[in-house]
Amino acid sequence: PMVDRQTVAFLTHKLDDRGIHLTCFALAAALHENPLCKFQVRLLALRDGPLQLAAEEFGLQCDVIDKDELKTVQADIFVVNSSKQWKYAKSLSARCKVIWWIHEGDVQTLSSINPGFEDALPEIFARVARVVFHSDVCLQEYAAYAPHESLKMRTVYTGIDCNKVDAFRAQHGSERTRMRAAKGIFFYNVLFVTCGSMVQHQGQVDFAKATVALRGDDADRLGGLEVCAVVGASDHEDPTDLELKELQTHTPNAVILAKGGGEADYDLRKDRVTLTRPINPSTETVYDWLMCADVYVHNTDAESMPMRILEAMAFGLPVISTAGSAEQVQHDVTGLVLSSELQLADAMAQLSQDHSLRARLGRAGREVLEEHFSVNSMVNQYQELIDDVLS
């Protein structure tokens, strides 16, 4: 179908209410609602999902189309969401202006599961109007494949709406003790939480092993106060599931595996685990765990700008992360960054034993979030970028 001139179409793979799909929707909806926005906004997806209903509530035009229908869609600019849609960035750039929005690093891994991806990068970078990365680390990795196109590349940090988190905290703040007890977490426990798909490269097994190590050294590690919760999704059998279940079996009071769906699914005091399939934690369920947490852990380099770290910072949590998230987490300022000198178990022990340190890092994290990672900042930068490309 033909659309009016000065239309910007956001193309995302599916309309799931999490991850990069949710980020794409949030940006499109914010631009659509902005009275200063000079262009029309349209959201396109190749698969449906819960965000389709949300788009209707916002009055945002949202269409689920197939590959053939995409060939007939007219827009002044396509914003192609994710490196996984590289073939669409390539084909659409042959007939219109394209902004390619890349969230994922690790080109080698992406190339191994998407044959032709790495070889196509120089040509795609030459054809698109702009390439936007969500972190400088990600930009630097891709820039090596087309150094002569560096002027097209820029970083726009992913933003988060703190008002949404604050509303949740205001509603449930007085219930935190009850919420923790319902999950088998009590006032003397220090709860470390990580969230993400249960796959090997996410680091959940190492996280659980570090907690078990702390629990196994009572004399030096405060008598086993630490508890880890792995809140994740998994739609196929993965060795990570089995390893985590084994750790949970041997240390039932230290390792918690949780799925989405609300408190009715948690009976941790009975059998400590309700891991079933498919597991798709909703935002509310993840917020539920972040509300109960004392520390957030992100011990993988698989993502350079994970939204979950931003959500944890919004909740005022200190973060333990790898150097891959250095743009979000500053060592001894907003959290602890792992290195050859600081291993995960040591970082967890340090924060477990020092309440004032946890409080200081958590407060600083919230301040950094508001200054550098707000959704308003992200929307303003994208509006300027799109206006520039349209002109």
C-alpha cells in the first residue's frame, strides 16, 4: 500500500514485548506521540505478538506483513531493527533510504549462524543512509568492516523510561518483605539476580557456581547468606538447564530457577524450582524480582548494552558486570566490573558483606541512568537523525 510522503517505517522481526523488539516499539511510539515530530511513523513486523495490541492503544499504525508484502510498502525511510535483519537492510536500501539499527555485537558468532552476513557488511554499509549502534563497543567492532563509511555510523544509547519503574516501586515498595518471603528470600539473605535467556553464553551457570562456592565456605563467606535467582526464558532443551538444575538440587537454598507468570507459579519453599517450558518472563515478573533483589549480575560479554542492566539501575541496584558493559557500569562507581583481578565470587562476597557499598553504588547508578540513558535522550537523538536523513 502507498503511504504519504515523509513516512518513517520501523521494521522489526516480531512484536514480542521484550528485548530489542520492545525497544523498537517504545521508540516508534514515542516519536508518534511527540507533537514536534515532523514525519509520520509506522511500525511493521514479520510476526505478530502482544505489542500489536499496545500499538493500537497508542494509535500507532502497526501492520504484520510477509516478505512479499514488504516489497510493496512505500516509505521515505525504513529503520531496520537488529543485525539479524541484515538481508532486509540490504534489499530495502536498493530502493529507499535505510537506517540500520544494530544492537548485537560479536560479528563472528552472528556470521556463524547467518551465512553471508560478514561478507555482506561492506556493501550494506555503503548503501544505507546511516548505521546506528547502541554502544561504542558495538560500533568499533563493526567499523572495522567498512572504515571508509565511518561518517555514517554513530552511537545512540538505549534509553529507559524511569517513570514506569518508579510507578512499580511506588505501588509495591511497602510489599518488598512479603514479596521476598513468598520467594523463599528472607531479611538476612542477600539476593543476587540475573535475567535472560537460559543459554550457555549468558553465564548463568558460572553465576550459580559462584553462589554455591560462597555457600560452601561458611567461615569466610558470612555463613551462606547469599542466594542467586536465575530468571530466564528457554524454548528448547539446552545444557544450561540441566547444569542449573543439578546445582539447584545440591544447594537448594542457594540457587533459584524461576519462570514468568506471577507468584502463583512460585512454590520455592516446597521444591525450590518451577522450571517449565516455554518460559517467557513478562516485564512485570522481571520487575518483581528486581524489586526483591539486592544486587544485579550480568557476567557475560554477549551483550554490550543490555536493557536489564538499565532496569536494575533504575531500581537502584548495584551491578556486577563484565568489561563488555563498561559504558553502563563504572567500576566502584555504579557497580563492580569483573577482571582477572576480580572474579565473580569475590565481587559477590564484597557486596554481600557491605550494605553501605551496595547503597552507594545503587544511588550512583540511578543518577548515571537519568543523565545518560533516559528514553527522552534516545528519542531526541533519533528524531534529529531522522530529520537529517529526510532533508
